[in-house]
Amino acid sequence: MTSSSATPARRLRVFDSTLRDGEQAPGNAMNPEEKLELALAIEATGVDTIEAGFPSSSPSDFEATKLIAQALTTAKVATLNRAVREDIELAAEAGGIDHQVQIMATGSDVHLEHKRGLTRVEGLDEIIDSIRFATELGFTDITLGIEDASRGSDDLLRPLIEAGVEAGARTVALADTTGCLIPSEFGAQVARVRSWIPDDVILSTHCHQDLGLSLANALAGVEAGADEVQATLAGIGERAGNTPLEELAAVLLYKGEQLGVTSRLRTEKLYDAYLILSRIIGMSTPRNKAVFGDNAFATQAGIHQAGMLRNPVTYEYVEPHLFGRERGILIGRHSGRSVIRNLFDQMGLGIERELLDEIYDTYIAGRKDGTCIELGDLREIITARLLRTTAPAAQMAVTG
């Protein structure tokens, strides 16, 4: 029983970066009209914010931002921008001053030296100037997005964050840009940053998948006090990708109470958005991916099927209908005879050993190439076989 004094769940904000970070990966390019179509589908999933793009990077991103900012009604629009006044002016022109303007800070000495050629003081000064300029233009929703924060030392990050918040940033986004941390490391960093900023400043996470830990790191961040997770559909993004939105949604649905958070995600809308994404960028679906994978809700193993045909809960923790999917019982060489016996029971047939062996030998045992047939197809095969058996007797009864 839950105690009446238990801490109420806090609402976790979900920020979608499919159209920006997701599109940056090779092969994922989208034109403005395609971005708009996908943005509307993503909005239907209940995310809080949709990152439309990087307006200063190309005319296409600028146009996409304009289209999306005019079309969205329930999700907020965000843009990503360098700490450059011209970028912020273009963002205002593309998305208006009511959208969330993210300003990138350089969060590690590695990037300051080898990428930017700046000193720490210069990196700090450009952030203060850019955020102040954004406030002068009328922006009120400003994010300090810290690139490569996961490799930044506290003595670099803390002055940067405190100065950014003082200048007007209302969100701080920590990026594990190279995906180099494990959950205990990232969680500890989030906890430290949380202690540096006021409670009313949103703390966001942006995790990458280079070690396969983007979701684990994001969840560690949530447990450490992060208010928001940045994610992408199917985890697409730079290199190995980002925190997968659908996997985050599944964890929040089934483990949200344990984590002490809720969200407004509509999980049943995610697969529709994924199908649009796949069509637009020509992305094939892996067999083994969680939630969206071809085999995510399918089984071929006879032992598993025997349990699932009695009650799906035996092997099915994530429920397919909650994610716009359907359960698949696929019949192949690993299925055995139990699935045929179960079908005979469902169809009100006795166990006809000769027929069972014939069906198994003809349609299951010989599938050495790994191909499968659907449960419904097998049912039709059994029905057709029974009709062929009974038809002559029925015909004799009529003509006799």
C-alpha cells in the first residue's frame, strides 16, 4: 500500500530531437515539408518540445523551422544555435521569439582547445553575451546547451552554468556528446549540476549511444534530479544515435512509479510516427530492436509460444497494443508440435495424431531456411486440410 505521505510523482518533460540531431546523421536528410509531416506526428505522441532544426545551418532548416513553428499547437518549438548573435537573430526570424532558443556552450577543455581555439574566459564571455542578446530580442525561454559537458570539469562547468543562468537561461541541457559516461558517472554529474542551479531552472539531459548507454544514462540523470530528457524516434542521431524516444516511453509507462515521474506521452501514437520517419528517410527496421523491431512482439520458440498461447503474460512484459503494435506468433522450425496442439484445441478438434504429424512434417519441420508462417496461416492450412478430408464423405451423403 502506498503511504499517504509518499512524495508525489513529478512530471518529466520530454524533448524530441529527431528533426535536428536525428537528421544530422548520414542518410537521414529531410526536406522542410517532410519535417513538417513528421513534426505533426511526433506532436501527437505527447512530447513537450520538438526541436525543429538549426536555422543558421541551411535555408532548408530555416524554412522547416518557420513551417513547424506555425503548425504546432500542443508542443513547443525549439531551435539549436551557436553562441553567435547572427544565429539568434535568424532563429527569431524563423521561429519567433516565443519558441525555445537553445544556445550552445563549449563544455570541455578538449573542445575549447581542439575545436574552438578559445580560452575558458572567451567561451564564458560568448555565452553571457549571447544569452543577454536573446533576452534583449524578447526571448524568455532560453536554454544553455552545454556540448561535451560529460568531459567538462566542475571548475569549468560551474562558472559557465551559473553565469548562463544569471544572464537569463531557464534551462540547462547537459550533453554526453561522445557517449563516454556510464550511468553512475552521468548521474553524479547531473546531481552536482542540480545542486548548483535554482529549483525553477529546468535541467535537461542529451545522451548519446556510443557505448550503448544513452537510455541508461538518461534514466540515471532522471533519478539524480533531471527534469527533462532529450530523445529521438528510434534513437537516430549522430554516430550510434541518441536516447530512443520509444524505449524511454516504455520505461516511463512501466517503471514511472518506481522512478517517481510521470509524462504526458501517448505511447500508442509512437509507431505511427516511426513509420512516417522510416518512409521519409528510407530506414529499414531491425529485427531485434525494442518496441519498434520486427520481432519485438513476435515469437517462434515453441516453449515460449506454449506459454503465450495460454496467457501472453508468461513471456510478454511490454504489451504490444499499448504501442500500436500487434502480437505475432510465428511458426518455424523452433516451434515444435505444441502450437499445433493448441490450435486443435482452439478449433474444437480432438488430437488427431496422424493429422498433427502431417501438418508438422509438411509445414514446420522442413523450414530449415529459418522462414516462418503466421499463426493465422497455419489455422487456414488446418481448416483446408480438414475440408479436403470431409468433402468426399459429405458429397457421398448428398448423392446417395
